[in-house]
Amino acid sequence: MAGGLSFERMTAGVFDTCGETTNNLAYCWGGNTYGGLGDGTTTSRLTPVAVVGGLRFSQLSAGGFYTCGVTPGSVAYCWGYNYYAQLGDGTTTDRLTPVPVAGPM
């Protein structure tokens, strides 16, 4: 337990770390240059901040400046750096909060 939060799973990216609490909420901390913490800002954080939106996740995976997660209902969301369209939302726009991954075209 850290800061009143109990984590079940963790994932570490290049500059940030995220964890899923025992009730499947996502919290992230570390570098946030492109919004990879999902808290709606680009402010780096020394302690965990909640990912905006109150989404519950059954899996998270942090990458280089971005993070993706899957909800218990099997819906994928991503946030952060998107220069190479790695968020899968059909754009190359960085996202400061989770956006759903688009379906196939």
C-alpha cells in the first residue's frame, strides 16, 4: 500500500509508471511531457495521480510517453504521445486523457 492506495498490477514506461488499484482504477506518476499520466495535464508528478474519467481497467501497459489500458468490458483506451498514431484513435494528436481506440476502417 502506497499513500493510501493498494495496487494489484503495475506497468513501467520509459519515463512514467502506472498502477491498477485493487478496485481497478488507474493511477500514474513520473514524467508527463506528452500527457502519458492521463490526468489532463502535462505536469510531471512525484506521486500517483488518478487517470481522468473514472474508467476501470483490467490491464494497463505503459510505453514511451504513452499508456494504454483495457477495461473489464474489453474496450481499449490510450493516452499520451501520439506522433506515430500509436494511440489508435485515428489521429496523431497527443491526448492528455484516455481516448477509445478506434475500430477497424
